[in-house]
Amino acid sequence: MSTMPAVIFDLDGTLVDTEPLYYEAGRRTLERYGVTGFTWEEHSRFIGIGTRETLETLRDRYGIEASVEELLVVKNRHYLELAAATEIFPAMRAFVERLRAAGHPLAVASGSSRSAIETALKATGLDALLPVYVSAEDVGRGKPEPDVFLAAARLLSVDPGRCVVVEDAGPGVEAARRAGMRCIAVPYVAGPPPDGEPFASAGLLFRGGQPEFDAQRAYEWVAAGS
């Protein structure tokens, strides 16, 4: 096993700004089944929750007769149509490049489908920097369960206690805690949380989100755990 701390990145809202794309894909999907008026505010409540779990909740809420599997196919198709517009957060690219240059094992662990992960990484050029990734499709349970992070650690041959997770949402921070991993939190929805403190277990918190994120400070924090 590697002795250097590994860094495992969430994808959506952490490395890349795909939440607007997922919102539009979800809106189009619901509209196809007669559900109109799906708002960004409603979408934002699902940030950090896997696509399957999100669709299970929306299917029940709106009484959609289609299966979750069908909804997954439809939403994924809409998302892939939009994915060419994926943008990476510049400071995150700098962070990834710094970590890779120093030799830290790196991976992506996401609640999105494998095809969505591949498309986003390719669209941003991150596929060359982050060739190792795990989808919620590859494990039994999505976040806040720790499965995707533990699977990523196994792929990297790094003990979970030597891993650092980078996350933007409460369920992912909780998944990191359950996996026994340190966590850097960069909230997608910046500012005080609406209910409770979902980022309490994060070792390093950039409360202001991406505008506040500092790649050098984050790197020093990761290295300090060596």
C-alpha cells in the first residue's frame, strides 16, 4: 500500500460545476412524465445525494409510474446531451495538478453514472489527471454511506485512514467520516447551513465555497497528515 496520503475527489459541485446541468436534465426528465415547475431550489436539496436516490425520492413524491431504472436512463441521456458545457473550477484544477506532481494517489468517487463521470472528466481534460474513478453504480449504496470512498481506497491500494476526501455537500462529508477518512469541505451552497451543521466532521472547511478555496492551503493540510 502507498504511504502517501491519497486524495479522493467528489466530482459534481466539487471538481466541476455540473449542478446546473443536472438540474436541467432533471427538469427535462420530470417534464417528460408530466411534472412541471421543478425549481432550482428543489434541486438544491438533492445536492450531494446520488442520482438513483434522488430519482427514487422524486418518483415517489410525484407518483411517477415509470421505474427508477427507466428514469435513470432518461435523465442520463439528457445529462450527456448537456455535458459538453461542463466547466472545472480553476482552483481545483490547480490543486489536482499540485497533488499529482507530488505523487499523491488520486481518484474520483461520485454518485453519478460511470458514463456521466467519464464525460465530465473528458470534457474538462481531467481524465488525464484522474484516471481512477468509482461510480455509485459500482457499489451497493450511495452517499452518505461510505461505499464509494472505500472502493476508491481499494483501487488505489491505500488504507482508508490515509485518505483525504474533498467534498461539497453534507452527505459526502458524512460518507467520508463513516469511511474513516479526513475531509476537506468546499460547500457548493456557501454560507451557514439551513439545518444543523453537515460539515462539522470536516477537518478543513472553506465556508465560502469555491470563491474561498485555496489550493495551497488545502495542499499543506493534506501534506501535514503525511
